[in-house]
Amino acid sequence: MTSLTPIISGLGFAEAPRWQDGKLWFVDYFAGKVFSGDLSGNYAPVAAVEGTPGGLGFLPDGTPLVVSQSGFSVLKIEKDGSVSPYADLKDFCIGAANEMVTDAKGRAYVGHHGFNFFGGAAPEPSTLVMIDTDRSVRKVAEGLIFPNGMAITPDGRTLIVAESFANRLSAFDIQPDGSLTNQRIWAETPGHTPDGICLDADGCVWAGSPLSGTFLRVREGGEIVQTIKTTDERWAVACVFAGADRRTLCCVTAATTLETMPQGKSTAYIETADVGTSGAGRP
């Protein structure tokens, strides 16, 4: 059985792990900051984000972008750690802006809750928006139930999104102008609420399933071919392949509950696993 090895502990609620330019990047909701570090467990703050940091992405020149969840915006992180406005999402997002993935051309896809999740409202269909390279924003998909982590295939032609409260992964074809078409179910994940996702070199999706405390390796069609259980039933939040050869799966976990997490009560960890394959695509 594959096991997890902790490399970072004592975080609040970590999310959006990314491997970029030889560094492991992630956000901590409760610290209100973006961090970067290495696989030895060293890390340091990069920037502070008002409005709770969400998804992370990178422009083609390596410039980091981060979602401000309650600020309903995407911010650009400058080299000195300051942040500046990149795109305003207020006309498109409900509840909270959430996850993000960027493509090789610098377009950013962002999801939002679609309802007041932290206020206890019932789920309602949500959308994905795209921030184009000129920073214009438009809706590119709808009818999604709590869109969460996203990944783009190595050829840049398919976007996969986790629909957490629909217990499934859905896919779209990416058109040359960035539009999303041919919405379809990529895999059903009954009993699991997929959160942060990434792709491996065999075309499988790795997904964190918070409430089941399981990281899943899923084939298109829904076959679960590998699982990793967290320690002490921690939430399995998100994962990304890291390292020079992208063969280390970095997993974000959290000791929290549905009741305590909205109260800011959580202890998060970043853990690693050797799963016998390498990462592919984005993030």
C-alpha cells in the first residue's frame, strides 16, 4: 500500500499545490498567503492576499497569478511580493471565486462556488470563466456543480474539471480561441467529492477526495486504479506532481471537519508519495 510522508506541517488550510520553476507553490487560506518551497520541507511566504487566496496559476513568463476568493478577482504577484489587479470577476462569480488553471498561452480558467457554500445554502449550478491574454473575462461553461480543481492535457486540447458535489469529473474540448465545447462526463466518482486534481503520464487523473480521506487515481470512464488513504482520516484536499522529473506526488491534507473548517479550525500538511508514474499536462 502506498503511504504518505509528511514534509510540511502546521499550516492552516493549504490548497492549490503547483510545481513551477523548480519550486513547490501553494496557498494557505487561513494565513492569507501564497508560499513557495522545496521537497525537503523548506518554505517561505511569497505574497499576502486579501480576500482569502484560492487557485494559483502562472503566465508564460512565469509570473504567478492567484485568485482572491471573496475579492472576486485574480491578482498578479510581482517579483517583490506585492500584488496588483489582473482581472475583475465580480460580474461572473457567486459565493466565492475558487480554483484556477492556466494554459500554455496564458489564458486562465476560473471556477466559483455558485452559491453561498459557507453560509449553508443549497448547491446551485455554477460556471467557468476564462481570462483571455488581453485580460478580458467571459463565461465559457455552465451547469457545473461546485467546479473545483482543473487540469489541462499535455496537448492543450482538453480541460478536465472536478465537480465536487456532483461526484464526478467532467471534460471539455478547448477551442483555438479558448472557448470550451463538447461538455461531457469524464468519470463518475460515487462516494467521493473530487477537489484538487492533476494528470499523470498515463492519462489518469489524480484527485483529492476530502471527505473520504482518499487520493484517487482515476481512468477516463471511472475506473479507480489506485488509492492512497490519509493518516487519521485527514481530508485529502489536492495533489500535484513535483520534482525535476515530476515523479513525486505532493498531497495536501487537512485535519478538519465540515463543521470546524468554516470556523477556521484546521491543521494542514503537505505530504509526498512515490506512485510509480510521472506528471503530465497542467497544473
